[in-house]
Amino acid sequence: MRSLEEADLLWKLASHIVGETIRVRPFLFLWGICTTNDDFEPWDLLIEARREFESNLPVERPLTEPDIALFLPGRYVILIEAKFCSPNTAYQRGPRKNGSSLTLDELLGIYQFSGQQFLDIAKATQRQRVFYQLWRNMTFAEWMAKLDHPSTKAYHVNLVREGYERESAAEFAMLVPEDRRHHFQRLTWEEIHNMFVDEPAAATLTRYLETKTAGLKPAFALLRA
């Protein structure tokens, strides 16, 4: 993402996600810290969302920290849950699994708000499991977009390797109302590679993806030079 930012190509990735070409450079946040212009300042919208949802958690646990975020004020908030080798994780119905986890009922009760439109709370309460990182990020994205401006749209992306997390992403997508389902997307690293492979300015990124390994094997399903 930093290489795309340096190449002034983040707008192209964001445009792909929102389905509209917006040739304006968005702000990039990595783990809640702004890297645009090397500011390295915490994101005020994220701080407000944490205050709204996580100021009184029933257990001591890490606060929500989107891996990647693209933000264009008045236009979009995109929160990205990036996976490399780890899977999407879920809370199962039943008691708390450890001292820092929530129960499924606590997850659904804490991470919701009046007027929420992008997640079906009633349907989720009937589920035996919910992928909690995706749920929290979807809630945060919608709430932060509303806080920014009435015209700001919210998107949540599950960024994974090709062939991975297809079932979990599809299962989670069923909790998003059908007319808003495009606001949650599964995107692969391979798709990002193919999006920029013909962009000379993105050569650092595409070469990295072509040579990246996992367990001493090629990490991505790509043709390699």
C-alpha cells in the first residue's frame, strides 16, 4: 500500500472498490496511523469509533485496529482486513473462550448502533458463529462514514490470497442486506497485482507480489518473471 501511495496510484485501487473512478488521492492509514505525507498521526475518526464502541468492554482486549484504510473525506471510508496466511476467525455461540475474547452475544450487542443499515442484526442473532473481525470492521466503517459526512460511503474489504477464505467471506456477506452487499467485498492480492501489472510506477509492488513466499513456496498464484 505504501508503494501504491508513493506511486500516486491508491486512487485506482479505491476506485475499483467503490465502483466509481475518483482521481483524487485518498489518505492511507496503516493500523490506524496516517502515512500520507509521512504524518504518522492517529486517525481521529477511528479514535471516535473506539470511544463509541469500546470504551466499556467487558474484558480487557485490543481495540479495533483496521489493517489498512483508504479515506477520502466526503466520499468514502474503506476499511481493509488483510490476511496473508491466517484465516478469518469467528466467535462461536457459547461461553467466552478465553480471558480476552467476547461471547457472540456480546459482539453483536456491543458493535451495533441505531440506524445501522449494512449489517442484519436479527439474522446474525440466529447464527451459530460470526466472523468477528469482519463484523467489527463493517460496523466501524459505516459508523465512521456517517460521522464524517452524510455523503461519505462505507466499504469493508477482506483482502486474501486467491483460493482462500472464499467460504468465510461468502458466509459473512449473507449478513449484509442484498441491496448493500457491494459495500462488503472479498478482494485478492492477485487481483491487485493484475490491476497494476501494466503500471510502470507500480513495478516495486508487482515484483514483490511475484517473488513473495510463504513457507518457502510462492505465496500468490501469479506468473513470475
